[in-house]
Amino acid sequence: MDGQGYLGGGTYISRPQLPLCLQRRLLLRSAAMKFALLILVLMPLVYCDFIDQFLKLFDVGELKAVVQKIADNVGSNGTEAACETECIAILMNNALLSSGCDLICRSLQSLVKQFHIV
């Protein structure tokens, strides 16, 4: 029998019910915890998919060609300012594309190693 306790000898007493506001609060807290758990489980899956899509935005062949041209003209150990000047010239002063020169030049040495550029 739900909501009752057995005292023995066939005698039951009813257990006190929680007030309705507390029942709702517990139900809401339970739902919030289930939602939080769902988010924690799904977030890594969504994040991994986002990284894959983000990497597909960049053409690795084009990036390698730009790094090769910069390394040929400036050298793999050139200064960041010289690298940026050369990168902007290579990308023909395209405002959108040249905005990536800062990122390329900050990591020029690691990109040269990554692409095996001599």
C-alpha cells in the first residue's frame, strides 16, 4: 500500500505526505539534474563534430603553399613582422584572407615542421 506504513497486527498508518511545493521543487531539481547530465554527455560529442567541421573550413594544401612561399622568401626563422608583410603580399592584400596572416606567422616555425618544408 503506497503512502502507508505497516505497524504489525494488520494495522497501517499513513506516512506524512510532502507539501505540494516541496514535491514540485524535488521534481524540478530532478529534471534539472537529468538535463545537466544529458548536457555533460552530449557536449563532447557536439564539440568533436564542431572541431571536424572547423578543420574542413581550411584547405590544408593552400595553407601549405602559403607557408612554403613565406619560408622561401623570409626563411623559417624570419621575424614575425617580415612574415606578416610577406604573407599579405602573397595573399594579394585580400582583407579577409590576410587576417589569417597573424595566425600563420605566429606559428610559422611549427607549420614549417608540420608540413616538412625545408
